[in-house]
Amino acid sequence: MKHLTIIVPDGENNLSSLVGSYKLFSRANDYWKERGGEEIFKIQLAGLSDQVDFYEGLFSVKPHTTISRISKTDLIIVPSLNHNYSHTLSLNDALISWIEKQYKEGAEVASICTGAFILAASGMLDGKNCSTHWSAAEDFRMRFPKVKLQTDQLITDEHGIYTNGGAYSFLNLIIYLIEKYYDRQTAIYCSKVFQIEPDRKSQSVFTMFRGQKQHDDEVVKEVQNYLEENFRNKISVEELSTRFSVGRRNFDRRFIKATGNTPIEYLQRVKVESAKKSLELSRKTVSEVMYEVGYSDLKAFREVFRKFTGMSPVEYKGRYNKEKV
């Protein structure tokens, strides 16, 4: 029998990702036994403390054991953290070291949503692909520049490390792991029991672009504000570099370093975010929305929209516009 450790960090973390992981793997074990097999995993919740409180003491979790009593495990699940990442990381140095040690000794590790901050703090993700919740992406990039953050991907799977996009999409990660450690039939069974749509690949459709301004380059911030206010107009990079008195090559370099996007990508994302709101809330046609955000070529608009959302403007309107539905 393999050993599964669901981590319960000290500090602020997310109760639902603990409960959901435990319930899904427990159900997978039960189903596996019903089909004549033996339990795949011994499942234990483990942390540094005997009890961790959630939501100002409204709920409490009493882990089965502490990590000091687990000498070897096969799979580690790291839950989502709440937003005070620095404080939570400072409380869990011993936990982070334990996870890193177990990984080096052969364990696989899966992080849920912002649990990726714990993995990244260990250095385990340096040079590797990683996903986390889109709303935490800017903070994550600033803290861990060596990690290849892929916020469009719902799940990453690389060298025995799994990460996932965020919020309740962690259920898709657990189904993914169940298929790997059990089989496809067990994964489908669990997806039906818990009513989880299997095989989702992207979180792009859920991303809300809010700009990327957690940096200290004041000129780039001025450019960002200009783009957000004038995105309906035709704007070239040459025009921007001249307007803000920055050399063309240096302009691109500074903008990418500060935001993670080229100026053109940033402008496209601002346009698409505006288009999404119109498609969600208005009766305008796709063509009307296209012209409204500064595009005149429907094919080009569709391609850019799909690049950042994973679906066409028509599909997006069909999913999110109440009147359309």
C-alpha cells in the first residue's frame, strides 16, 4: 500500500482543498476495494501542529499525525493558502524542508492553487512549469522569477510535481491524480459521484485581467495607464516609445521585465478584457464588440480572443450572457 500525505500547514490555508482531497481519494479507495482490489493509499492528514484553526476558529482540523512521524510517503498534497503568503511561509519552514526531502527521496508532490507558493519557496519549482490561481500570478512571478509560471494551464505535470490553477478547479487535479494512481474507470466514477467535469485543460476562460502593476518602473506604469485609457485607438510600439521618450529596444525590454508581457500583448489583453465584459453584459453582436475594442478584422479578433480565453467570442457569449442563454 502506498502512503498519501495531505498537508495541513500552520497559518492561513483553505479548508475546502483539504476536505475535497480527502473525500475524493477516500471514495477512490472504496471503489477500488468494491472492484476486488486492495486500498491503493493509506491517507493521512499531517502537519506541524496537533490542531489548525480555520476562519477565525469557526472550523478546526486535527491532523492524523505530524510530519515528524512520517519517515516516507509516496504522494503529498499541498492545499491552497489564503492571501497572507509571507506570514504562512514564515510559519512553515520545517514543513517546506520536509516536503523537499520527501521529493528528493522519491515522493511525488501536488500543489493546489496557491499551495504552489510553498513548493516554490523550497526551490523545487525553479526552472519548471507551474500553475497557480490567476489572481495570484503577479505576486508569484515577483517572488519566484526562476519558475516558469503558466497561468493558462489548469494542471501542470513535470518530474513528479503537479500544480493546478486554483479555487475549486483543484477537483480536476485530484481526478487527474486518481486516474494516474488508480485507473480511468475509477477517475470517471469519482467525477460522476462528485459531479466534476473531467479533462478540463485550461483556466484561461476564468481569468480576469487586472493589469500587472506590482513593479517599480514608473514609466512602464504610465504606459500601462495610457494603453488602458486609449486601447480603442490604433497604437504602435514605435509611437509608445516616442511618446514616453524611451529607446525602442530598451522600451520593449523594460516593459516585459515589469509586466511579463510585450506592449502588444498587454494591449491585446486590455482589449479582450473589455470585449469579455461587453459579451457578458450587453446585447451587442460579436462584430459590434469587435469594432468597439478597436478591431476591424473578425478573424484577427477571434484569434486574439481565443488566445487569452481558450474559446471563440461566440462561445464565450453563449456561456456567460444570461440573455443569450
